[in-house]
Amino acid sequence: MKIGFIGLGIMGSRMAANMQKAGYSLVVYNRTREKAEALVAGGATWADSPAALAAQVEIVFTMLASPEAVREAALGKDGFLSHLASSRLWVDCSTVNPSFSREMGQQARALGVRFLDAPVTGSKGPAALGKLVFWVGGEFNDLEACRPFLACMGNKIVHAGCQGMGASLKMVINQLLGTVMAAFAEGLVLGESLGLSRVVLFDSILGGPAAAPFLALKRERIETGNFEQADFPLRWLQKDLHLATVSAYETGAAMPLTNVAKEIYRLAIRDGDGDKDFSAIYDYLVHNHDVQSNGKEHSVQSDDPSDKRWGNDHAHAT
């Protein structure tokens, strides 16, 4: 059996590599071919387009950055969906909004193609180790047919329900991830502005009831100020928060905290932090609250009248 994999970024390249290590024959496509070179060197076949890939495989995995990228790969000029034979399976591991995922399921069904939405939780480290969590929406029999492939890439597979439910669960999880990270960062900024050392703050908060466990993994980045080589780029978490608010609008749910967090991340992107790890939201808040962070003592206000950063008394989001 040949497996198609489209999207070889931070996550997709590692996921595809794990399937290759398990002995599966891959056909791969990525917008930039150089990201596929390691897989091709390992025996994968390169396809010049998603359509060319679809003609060679029995199952297609997509791991793309946005709904727009998924739509283009599936339904664009050289899209794969119309080139998949009837009864073939498409598994979309991208993080997209549930209504979009259901739309893709309908497009697939109209062409006789089976569809699973199977977004993942985990960053590049777990992806490399094959320890991702898959949240799967779709027919149970389709999941069972796909399970051996998912098991190469993850160590937990949750069937969330019908099509769109995997995407729904991922929306909730990333909404929490983004808002909790922003709240924690703001708490650190408050503590430092009050004169508390960062060491005391970390030692007192982490492991306690006020902190989610994942925050401990961000301590080293915050303490060293190294937000490069992102585990999860800030711009993609902002995208997920935006999609969560889109989904909330569609269902009538109120999301005031998420809307505020989304705009704070957006401001950080505008400030040049988009490709940094999403924990860089702390660094953004520090600099835009006029807190001079050295881990020990901090001044609250800048005396420089030319300083255009927004402080605690006039913080705003656009």
C-alpha cells in the first residue's frame, strides 16, 4: 500500500518520517520540495502536485497550516480530491475550524471518498518521537482502517464522534492552550512589576493549582529569552484562536477571553514575534508593559518620553 502525505512542515515532516520508519511506502508533496528531500532520500516518491500524488496512493494524509491551504491542496487547480479513486480515504490532520472540516467531508463524500478529521496535540518533540495525540472525527470503521498508520505517529487516539468532532475537540484544546499561556505570561509580568523575582514566581506557581502542567515546559525559554526554533510558532496559535472565535460566532457561544487573547497574539505578530515559540507572548507583554525584565528587580514605568510602548494604564488591542 502506498500512502500519500501532503504538508511537510514542522509537524508533517516528522509524522511522515515515522511512517517511513515503520516501513510504509510514501508518496510526498510539499509546496517547497527541499522539505521533502530527507524523505525522498529515505525512499519516498516525490509527486509534482497533489493531483499527481492522489493517482498513486490509497490513502492521503494532509498536515497543512490553514483552512485555505487545505482547500487549495484538495480542491485547487491541481487538487488531489477529484483524483482519488472511489472509496479511498483522506485523513486531514490540519488544525482547522469544525465547519470547514465538515465541508471538506461533504466534498469528499460527493466524490465517493471517505474522510476523517484527525488533528493532533503535540509539538515537534512529540511528533519526532511518535507520541502525538490524535483527535478523530468520522466513521468508526474508517478510523479502524486508519489506526495502524496513526499508531506510527501517536501514542493516543481518541474517537471524538462524527465528522468535524475531531476538529471541534482540537479547537477547545488550543483555545485553552493560548488563553492559559497569555494569562500565565501576564501573571509573571504583574509579579515582576511588583518586585517579585522570576525565580520566586516560577517556583511558587508551577506545580500549583493555578498553573497548567505544560507551562513548566516553557520555563527555560522564558528564563533564557530563547524563543527561536519554535516548538509551536506563535502565529499558528493565533490562527487557532481566531478559528475558535469563528466557530464560537457560528454556534452563538460567547468567547470574551479568547477574543482578547487572540488580539494580544496578533499584536505580538505585528511586533515581529510570529515565528517565535508561542511562549514569546511573555516577552511581548514584558516589553509592552514597560517592565525591564532581568529575573530579579524590575521598574514599572519608562521615563523616556519617546518610548512608544503601551503601559499598564493604557493597554489596548486593535
